[in-house]
Amino acid sequence: MSDFVEFSSTLEEDDYGLIVGSDGSLKGIWVPEGSENAEVPESIVELCKDYFGIDPNMDNILDDDDGYLH
């Protein structure tokens, strides 16, 4: 049996993470602490646009209070 690790424990302090559902849809973006109000880096924006059809830097995509995709 495989050991599982917590998602957050696999990330470094300044890493972003994509949370993808079993159907391949983007369910969320893990934003590093302190970056909740910063723009998502362009490489991640391009990936999200190309594969999921969203721009995480658009207004109302990321909740400014908690940094979660909504």
C-alpha cells in the first residue's frame, strides 16, 4: 500500500498548486501564504487558460480574502 502525504506538505513556501478533480476540471488553486492579493504568475495563467479556459487573474476568480479559486 502507498503512503499518502498531505498536499500542502509537498509544496515549498512560495509554490502554487493546482487542484484538479477526477473529471479533469480545475477545482482550485493553492496560493502561497502572503500572495493572496498578488497576481498569479504568468506561466500558471497560461496553463490555466490553455487547459481549463480560465484566467485566474481576472476579477472574481480568486477570492481576495482566502486565495481560493471560486
